[in-house]
Amino acid sequence: MPANTLPDSASLGGFLRDRRARVQPGPGAGTRRRTPGLRREEVAARAGVSVTWYTWLEQGRGGPPSSEVLERLAGALELDDVGREVLFLLAQHRPPPLTQTAAPAVTPALQRVLDALPTSPAYVKTPAWDIVAWNAAAVAVLADYALLRPAERNVLRRLFGTPGARDRLPDWEEDARFALAAFRVDAARAGGSPEAAALAAELRETSADFRRLWAENEMRTHGVGLKRLHHPAAGLLTLEYSAFAVDGGEGLSMVVFTPASPADEQAIARLLADQPRAA
């Protein structure tokens, strides 16, 4: 194969043909088959589409299938989560919408990643910005999430509803505007999370600042940047933040706040050293 030629499976048609060949026919499908896997008409019947149209898809003809059809094709071809994602990427050049399930589980391996960041506060959040895991540095610098009720572990509720939030954040207006812009993107990526929609409706009712900033309709990805906060014991801290998608985490992302200077790192280390005595 020439170096500049993609494998056949890198096209939608090639991917469909490859996956069709991997599916075992069900009982009663007959044994006299010249090729392995399902026939085109069997895939079409499973997916509820015409044989002609499915044949066009494998031949690279016709327009891109709708999300509904792609979901039916994923079921017909018995694709796992990775296969489903590749199908959407090849057909629509975007990942599939996230499936709405119970709260995603934080694996022990992911918790170990958090714990391996000794002086960098870090947490894992859902598309609705509920914090579901955190490390010791986050407890020392941001909040002791274990002492909060689940509803109180939401970043936006704390930003717009916690007394004293403005006092702790010297750049509160900029931080709040950025948070809402990134929250909009996270909710869109989640395919219209009902939890995110309910949170937005709740905060529109309870916070005039939320209503004002929400009406601006800004959208931004997390990217990287600086966050300043006043800590009651450590004083002013400056942190660099970065966000990372958690692969296989159904919309989970990990946000890491790295000390911006050696002085900030030393201040966090002192907070952590004081935690056992304060417990």
C-alpha cells in the first residue's frame, strides 16, 4: 500500500464492510455462504433500511446518514462503544452523542491519577459540572468535598450560590463568565444533558448574576489559563488550570490546577502538611 493511501477501513464504506464480515449470522441463517459474516440484505433488515441504500453506503455513495440511522447500524453490526464512535466519526466527522446513563463511575485507576498530583488540586466532573472525585490538594485549597452534600459539589452552584464566593475569587466576574461559556460546550458535547439543562434552569431562577451572564450566550472550551483565589490560611494563590477528557468516562473530564510558581507550590505543601493536625 502506498504510504499516502489510507486503509480501506478508514472510509465509511470500508468500515461497514469490515464490520459486516465480523458478525456471525444467527441460527437458521443457513450454512452455504461464500463469504464470512452477514450479507448486505441482512444488515439492512436489522437496521431497518433498504438494501439499495445500504449498498450505496458501502460503495461510498449518497449523503451522510442521520444519527438515528447510525445508531441502528451500530446495533445491526453489534458495535461496541469504540466501534460506535468510529462509525459516527467516519459518517459525520464528529463523535456520537453521549448516552444518558447513571452517574459515570470513577475507576480506581483514575483516582490514583488524581492522588499522584501531590500539590496540584484536581477533580473530576460530569458534563453538568458535578464533582465526582478529587484529591487531597483539592480538599486543602478548594473545598472539602467529602463534607458537602452531592448537590453542593457542583462547580456552578458553588460559584453562583455559595456565600463568600466573590470574596475568595478576585477575578470572579471573569471566572464566572468563562465557566458558563465552557459549561455550554460541555452540555452540547453531552448531547443535551438533562442534568445540565435542569441546573441552568435552577440557577436562572436563583441567581441574577447567572441570568445576566447566561444571556451573553458565550461558548468556549476549557483550554488553559490562570485562576487566582484567596485562601483563608495561605493567602493569595495563583494556579494554572488545564482540563482533560477522561477516555471512556461518558463525558467526564479532569480539571487540574497547577501551582503557577514555586511559592504557590510551597504554600499548598504547607496546607497539606497541616491537614492531619487540623483533622
